[in-house]
Amino acid sequence: MASQYREIAKKTLWSDNPVIKQILGICSALAVTNLVSNTLVMGIGVALVTAFSSLTVSALRNIIPIRVRMMVQTLIIAFYVIIVDIILRAYYPDMSRALGPYVGLIITNCIIMGRCEAFAQANKPLLSFYDGFMSGMGYTLILTIIAVVRELMGFGTILGFRILGDWWTPWTIMVMAPSAFFVLASIIWVANSLTVSKEKAAGQSISRGVQTSGN
């Protein structure tokens, strides 16, 4: 059982990360990654919605008729998104205004529906909850990296605290939405390069092992 949880964490955070490997959930990279605080709140919201949606879908998987399962999954996701939106409006009104309509648009995030359909429909509730939460954290990890780069270079700050002194000239382009695509593309390039290098090293190791056994 523990190995299953480790494998899920490894896949969702890196080897099969929903953003850099599956290219899912990137729409919010344009809107909320100009500030780290916005990104963290959005990421936590997505992680919680994904986790509880997967938990609910898994618990009801033997009850929901197959022909209407997509509609039921959408309804379940919408329910948790509304809860997140209400909590933000009630306790964090400034953050709610900063994120604007993008909290409500969590329902359109392909990661959530993808985990409900691909994992929760075939696994037990607790494992599905963990898978959903870790998928959301994989999403949060990548968006936070983007946000750190954008806020640091665009404002010279991290979480509102000044990191770069007066000598730094803010890059206006990093505050604009298209910069998120440039940073995301760079992250994907680095991640894929590391994966290819690792696979080549593993292949060479196997080849040397075969040659050694042959000799």
C-alpha cells in the first residue's frame, strides 16, 4: 500500500506531472501566475477540489449509472468549486477579488475531470483522494515556479517582500500574460531534457550490462 502512495506522488509531482507532461490546466497559468500569493491560493483550491471530487466519485462509482457519469462528475466538481468560492469570498475577500472569475473556472480544469475519470472510477476512495490531492499539488508546484520567476523579474518581490533592490529594473513583459507561456515552455523544455538524459543513461547502463554478461 505504501508503495502505491509513493508511486502516485512520484508520478503526479514529476514523471507524469499534469502540467509539464500532460499539458493540462495551463489556462490559469496566464491569469494567476503574476503573483505567488494568487498562485498558491489557486493551487490549493484546485488541489482540494480535485481531492474531494475524486473521493466522492470513487465512493459513488458503483452507484452512478455509466451513461450519466460525466454529468454527475461535473456536478460533483461544481459543488466543491462553489464551496471554495464561498470560503474565499467570506474569509479572503481581497484574494477573491484578485482572482476574479478564475476561481469559478476551476470547474473547467481538465486535471480534475481527468483524475475522476481515469483514477477515481477504478480505485478506492482514500487512494483516489490522495491521487487527486497530489495531482493538484503537481499543478501547484509548476505554477508556483512560474509565479516566482514572473513576480521576481516583474516586480522584484516574492510574496510582496522585496528581494531585488532599487538597482533592479522590473521587466514589464513578465507582468503581462504572454510571459507565462515563455516561462512554462522553458520549464517543459528543461523537464523533457532531463527525462531524455536519464533515459539515455539508463539505456547505456543496460547496454554495458548486456555486453558484460555476453563476455
